[in-house]
Amino acid sequence: MGVLKRYGTYLPISEKTPKVNLEEGSTPLVRLDRIGDELGIELWAKLEGCNPSGSFKDRGMVLAVAKALEDGAKALVCASTGNTSASAAAYAAHVGVPCYVLLPSGKVALGKLAQALIYGARVIAVDGNFDRALELARQASEAKGLAMVNSVNPYRIISQKTGAWEICESLGRAPDLHVIPVGNAGNISAYWAGYKDFKSRGGIKDLPKMIGIQAEGAAPLATGKPCPNPETIATAIRIGNPVSAKTAISAVAESGGLFDTVTDDEILKAQKNLASRAGVFAEPASCATLAGLVKLAQAKKLPQGAKAVIVLTGNGLKDPDTAIAQAETPVKIGDTFEELLEALS
Ligand SMILES: *Cc1c(COP(=O)(O)O)cnc(C)c1O
């Protein structure tokens, strides 16, 4: 029913706030028994790729855009590794305001670029990485009075807490382990705040351990070292200087969780595993979560029987190039039944 409608009582909105709605949120929480049994855990996946623009960004964008309209904004701006721009562009189109998106040139997955363009955003390719694009977007926001809808916008994080609330409502409790990919670190901060909210409302007794997974080539939080030149196939988490680093670090510490890294190979393996053995196609950044659990299991650090939720943050169709590059090629035949029979054997 849309995040503002489902959770409006717990969000900072009033009668004056436009009730923006693309039916975001209320995404499926699916049990993955084939993979879970192998790891010795009860594994659940939150399919955030089922949101209207195909990623969790819609959960926060709906409130950020509603509040921007309430404050009289005439246009939106964001920097993006892809999904923020797709989401901002979709909501801007829905409510009828212009949207400027700054993308790191050549580093955005094909599906995400297609979305920003077809939704009608003004796309500006920056010859620099995401962190630089974000600085420029901030400057533009101040100089031109554009509403900034990156996760530096507090309404994004507030509204992303709804993901945690949905998980608690679905399971009737919090999971033991909440496993999530970490880029700019807004989402892990939002989920932790969301679980704590739900506990203080009396909805759950225990909080989960927060497990934040980064790509090895873009792991400032997992290594504790700055990362000036982030590099990974998982473009959505190709970020060297996370805006929400502080809150993410305290989420992990307070919950007794951990940060870990996975390699691009491990991410791709996990992507194939999720698709071919669970029927769930998620983009590479999302699959870092399963790769992280596999790594913990191999190190005998995964508590057996634990209830774990992985947040599959974005749809696999966002990045078809990466999927095709690692998949088997189709079998080619002529147009005869004999050739087909041979191909079937
Ligand atoms: C934005 C994004 C992330 C990273 O989320 P942060 O809040 O920046 O840590 C992970 N996966 C996908 C698919 C994303 O779009």
C-alpha cells in the first residue's frame, strides 16, 4: 500500500505532506531452504528488487521527495552509482518535477542508466568517481537551490527504517543475523535504527547482530582504512568514503555484529548460486550478503541454526552485462527437430 500509507504514523509527515505513492515497500521475504540447509542456517531473503524502480532506494526516496515538495522544491538533484538516480528519476517523473543526476562516467550498470534516461532525468556523466560526483551534487544543491535526495538527506534514512519493520512483522521477531551490503552505509544505519524503534515500541524482544559486507576493493569500513580508489564489479557499493560511516560503525558495534569483505569472484559465485539454486536474481552488490555468509560458514564462524536475513537490495536485471558475462552461452541449432533432439540430450 505504499510506505507513507502503511507506516505514516511512525514517519515525520503531516496533512500538509503530499502523499507520494508508487506502491513501494511491502516487498517479499522469501525463505531459501536449499542454500540455507547447506549453510546450516534458516535463511531468508528480503527482495528489495521488487520495489517500483527495482531497488530499496524507493523506500527512502518516497519520503525525501514528499518532504521536498512540501518545502516547495522545484527540482531534485542527486549523485548516484545508479540506483539512487533511477529511483529519484522515477519519483520526479511521478510528481512532475525536473531531476538532475550526476553519474560517475562509464561506471553505471546498463539497466540503471536506461532507467534514469527513460524516466526523463537530466543525466550528467562526471569524469570522476561517485565520491567526487556527490561533492559536486552538494555544491549544485546549495548554489541552485535544488533538493538533494542522496542519503545525506535525513528523510531517506528515516523512511528506509520501514524495511526492518516489515521484517519484524513478517517473522514475528527480529532475525539473529541481519546481513546487508554496505556502500555509503545509509541502509545498514537505517535498518539498525528501525530494529531499535521496533523494540522500543514493544514489537520485538531481541535485536539482531548487524553484519555489513563490503567488496574487497571498496572496503573502508571493513578495513578501517580510507579507500581513495574504490574498485569492484558491484558498482552499487563502489564507494570509498561512506557518508554514514559513523552510524554504521556504531550499529555494528552496538549489535555485536561485524564488517567483512568479499572478493568480486565470491560475489559472482553467490549471484549464480542465488539465481540457479533459489530462483532469485539480484544484482552483484546485493549478492555480497550471501558471499559474506558463505565466507563465515567456511571459517566456522556462522552459528548453526541461526535465523539470518539477507537484504537483496537491487534487482538482477539492473546489470545484465555482468550476469551474461559469467553465464553459459545458449546452445545454437538449425531449425530441424533432429538438431533439437540432439540439443536436448
Ligand atoms: C545503494 C545500494 C547499496 C548500498 O547501500 P548504502 O545505503 O549506500 O550502504 C547496496 N546495494 C544496492 C543495490 C544499492 O542500490
